[in-house]
Amino acid sequence: MAISGDKARAQLQPSLDASQIPNANASIHDQIREYYGSILAGSDDLKTNACCCTEEAPPKYVIDALREVSDDVIAQFYGCGSPIPPALEGCTVVDLGCGSGRDVYALSKLVGQTGRVIGVDMTQAQLDVASKYLDEHTRRFGYSKPNVEFRCGYIEDLVELGIEDESVDLVISNCVINLTPFKEQVLREVYRVLKPGGELYFSDVFCDRRMPEELRSDPVLRGECLGGAIYIDDFRRMMHRVGWSSFLYTSIDDIHISDLAMETKIGFTGFTSRTVRAIKALGLEDAHENFGQTARYLGTISETPRYFDLTDQIRLIKGRDVAVSGNMAAMLEQSRYGKHFAIQPRGQHRGAFDFKRAQDAVAARRGRKTVDLGYLNAALDRIGEPSFSKRVNAPLVLTAPEEGQLSILQVNITYACNLACRHCYLECSPKSQEYMSRQDMQLVLDSFDSGNFKVLDITGGSPELHSDFSWFLAEGAKRAKRVGGYVIVRSNLTLLNKPEYAHFMQEFADAGAHVTASIPYFDPETMDSQRGRGAFESAMQAIRKLNKLGYGVAELKGGNRTSEGELQLDLVYNVSGPFLPPPQDMLADLYHDELERREGIVFDNLFAFNNYPLGRFGQDLLDANMFDEYLKLLVDNFNALAVQRMMCRDQVNVDVDGRLYDCEVNHVLGLPIRIGEDDSMRDATLADLASGTLRARNICTHPVCYSCSAGFGSSCGGSLVASLD
């Protein structure tokens, strides 16, 4: 049987008797006065937790102050949250909708005898309770005279109550602004009375959508702080119009409705209690932007010496640099909190502020966070992309043949380097002191022979810094020549201009070694920005000397050398930012033309490398707030053809400690080749390679593999495919 609309609506009325429902024909102000002045005897009469909804205990300094507030005052308290911030000594504070005065008296204690608190409320019955205990609290706090006064009036009209422009340090409100139909006017009045750097700090009820008029005008829903709940985005727009381009939430709690009829009536609308921090500061933008700034709490606020909660997500712990947005930094600097913080000045803009990503960048800059396998996998999850192995979905492609069928043996003999390049994912530097032992270097040579390798790829760091480099180069060249192969030496060239290292250029030539040198760009400014001042000119001088020895001077035909006997000099282009390189052949033509015209040098091939999101480049991505974006770029440009030609399918990499890896990246990520079965699984070493026990294996993949397969692909020999067509 159908129920009439009127009867159905009646069944959904809140479960209150007629005496507990305000007169719907009265003004909103009068309805609120009636509900809080006569209908409710205390907070226990409320039908929801909207007005008393905080799920966290107030901070200790507030609890301590509340302990000194009269029980009778607290019994008639209807607020939500705990909107009392710290650092209040000597402040002038206004409490909007102070009710029975609980927060006013707590503030009276916190501001001290030199401070001042003004309680404002339109319900005389509530103010009568508050005023009754004025002398008692003055005595309790040991003051010579009251620092509190109560004024009866509307929170929308603070002028009428005699509160002057820019005369107040702090305005608080405890679940009251939702009760007024003139919310924007309230916010405008608050902005007017606050001093520059003053703070609005209030708790109230917010909703996730605009409610229909019949719900907003329901007298009980309004009295329970739900009918007047503020739609979150409308609140943001109001704040902006009034003058607050930006503000913060310091707590967000869900609201639970215990009355079934009331819950049914509001339907799908979701409610939260939020505490808002809005500081009257200059230069705020309408969104939180990332300028690489940090704030370090000095621990000098007596109420909270260990930490300061700036937002519901950001806790500033004493002595630690914590990422903050440009707006947050400006708010702190211009407010009474400023003297309690050391704030880093603005740097370059890094896009929209995301706290976790910004804090990761801070940790990376301090050397406390590296991009490891866990971070990479989490980033891949964040961007919603599959693992590399799932994307390839071809197990046979991701296998390497057994020893004897591999061509390249790549060995890192040291991480020591005379430079500390920004693109270096190995993080080599002059501080590095890791060198391969002479014994392991001998095992490398033995493995080269037993494994039937053709190419010995010597890398670092700067391999020339190893004390046994000359011997290793000469011995490696002999063994490579016997099988028709060659040695590659990867050098940054800048070391070779020093007198004590200049002899290596002749040794390169005597060994017939292919020299591969990273030249990030063909002009000094760009290259020096990655490698340090003077790096470009130093490298050019070394190349001129190598040219005189016969390096790079052979004629090229169709991109191939015409004489295998000539000395080969190859250059490497490393991208300097979160992008992929242009086509390798186009870059090669540009490099050839520009370097010969500008510097009078020649070379053979140019290799274009994709950058790996690891090491210093990974830190730069974090700092620029672009790590996820760069990883997404790599994934979006996945090239299945490049996968089939990746270097890990044809080589073994040896780390300085003699362990074996599928590639250089894998030893950065701590993913060695594993041999054995079940419980006997162990890391493969040079001894296994030398004895011929390395079998066919599944290649260990991870998110960085997308770097090798993105666009034209990338390997130690440059691009893997000639065209994307």
C-alpha cells in the first residue's frame, strides 16, 4: 500500500517529541536560541556526534587548561573538535559562539594575565551560565583582574560588538559557523578584525555535497549542526572571496549519526568535522605549490616542545626539516609562529605540492632516502602500470643463454671517480673508495677466456683510477684479440688531462681499445651544469689528443666503420632531464657538425642513452616532483622491439666485489644472479663464471627495465632500434 508523501515525510522526522522541535516558523537565530537555550539540557541530549565529534583527545596543554574549568560550564558545552592552538601567551582572542564559556576559560588560562579573551554568543541563557563563573575562574588562575569578557550579539556583526579592525590575534569557533545563515559575512568579519598574521582556527561540520533546501531548513537538523553544514568546495570559494586564498585542515573526523530517522532523512550526504587553520598572510596562492621549501621546528613553543601539527598530515618534529608548500611557509613566517621555525627560502617551482613526494625529495637531498626497489615498485603501483615482466608477457624473451653463448663481459672495477655527475645512477664520486681486488680482476680475465666472450667492457667510476688498470687493460686486450674481439674503456676523459694520467691515452691506443666517453651536450654551459665547471673544455682537450693518436679519424660510411683496424672513439649523449632522447642518428649528425665546427674534433659513433630513475638522477626527479611522471613516460613509450635487443640478454655484469648481475642497474638495486635450487640458492660469483657453471637463466626484471625499452631503447651501445615507425 502506497504511503502519502506527507505521511512518509512524517515517518522520517527525527525521533524527538513535539516539545523538542524548535518552532519552524521562527527565524533561524531564534530556532538556535530555543534549541540550545531551552530544549537541550546538556550535551547528552544531542542526537548525533556532530557537535561533539572529535575522535582524538585534545592536546595536553588544552586538557590541563580544561581541568581548571568549572564542571557546570563544561556540562553545557556543545562544540566539536578542540580549536585551541598553541603559542597564545599575551594574545587577544575572540571565541565566536562561546556558549557556556568552556573554551573561553581554557583560553583565559593559556593567554595569561597579559592576554585578553572575548566570548561572543547570541544566546543569553548560555552567556548567563558563562558569566556566573567569571570571578571564580579569575581566582583559580591567580589573576588580579579578569582577562575575559562576554558580549551578547551576532557573530556576523562584530562591529556592533565593538571589535575593531586588525585588533585580534586569534579567532576561534567551536561548531557554530554552520548554525548561521550568513557564513560568508562571518568569515568577512573575522578577516577584518584579525591583525596581519592573525589566525582563524575553528572546528565545524562540513558536508560532501550541497543539501536540498528542505534539509537545510529542518530545525532539528540545523540544531544538530547538520542542516547548516558547509559544503567543502563552497567553503573554499567563500574563503577566497573574503581574502583567504589558502587555508589548512588540522584535523578531519567522520561524523556518526545515531538517530535512524535522521540518518535516513539525510540519505547519501557524508559529514565530517574539520578543524581549519587560516592565517591572514600576504602573497598566498589559491593552491599549494612546491618550491622545495622546508620548515624546521625549533621546539620553542612551551605547550608543544617536541612537535607542531601544521595540518592533519604534516607534523613538524623538533630539529627535522619537513617539506612545506609555499603557502604554508608564508603562513608560518608571517604569523606568531614564525619565530619558532627556521624556514628555507623559496627555490625553483616544482609543481603542485604533494607532501609525501615533497618529503621524499627532502630525504633524498639529505642523503636519507635513495630510490630503491621498494620505492620503484610503489611508484609503479601509484601510476597504475603493470610490472615489466607482465608487460612483456613473453618469458622466453626475458631469458639469458648459458655461459659460452654470451658476448659481453662488463666489469665495474671501481666506483671512484674524479667527477660526481648528476646523471650518474651509480653515484660515483671522488669520495668513493670501492675497488676490485687484483685477484678478482684475474678471475675476470680467466672468465673471459672460459666463457668464450668477445668483448671486455671496462667501466667504473673512472677505471683509470684503479692502481691495476694498466695491467688489466693490456691483459684484457690480448685475450680479446685472440678471439677476434676488443676491449671497451668507458672514460669521462677529464681525468686524462692531468699529467699523472695522460699516459693512459697511449695505452688505450696500444691496446686497440674502443674508448666510449660521455659528452652530455656539445656546448660548455650544458655539460658543465651536469659535471662541474671546466668539464667540457677538459674533455675537448682530451679528444684532440686522442684524435692525434688516431682515435675517431676513420671515414664513416652509412654509419659503419670502413676499417676495423682504426681506433674507435664513441661519444655518449645523456639527457639532462625527465625526457627521452631524440633519434640517435639525428643527434649524431648534430654532434658531428657542431663539435667539428666549434672545437675542431672528430669521433666515430654517438650513443643516445635513456636516463635511469636511480641514484642522483632519481634524487633530482624526486626534488623536481617528477618521479612518477618520468616513470609514466617510460612506461607509455614501451617498445617491444627494443626488449628483444636489451643488453642483459647478451652480457654478464661483474660488480667490484666479484658478484654477477644481469646488468649494471641490477647491482645498484641489489639483484644479483642467483644459482642453485631451493634452499641452496646463492649469489653467483666470478668463481662460478670462471668454472663454467653459469647456466641459462631468467633475467631479473624491475621497473627500471622500462628505461631500456622506452622509445628507441637504450643500452651501453646506445639506441636499440633505428626507428619508431
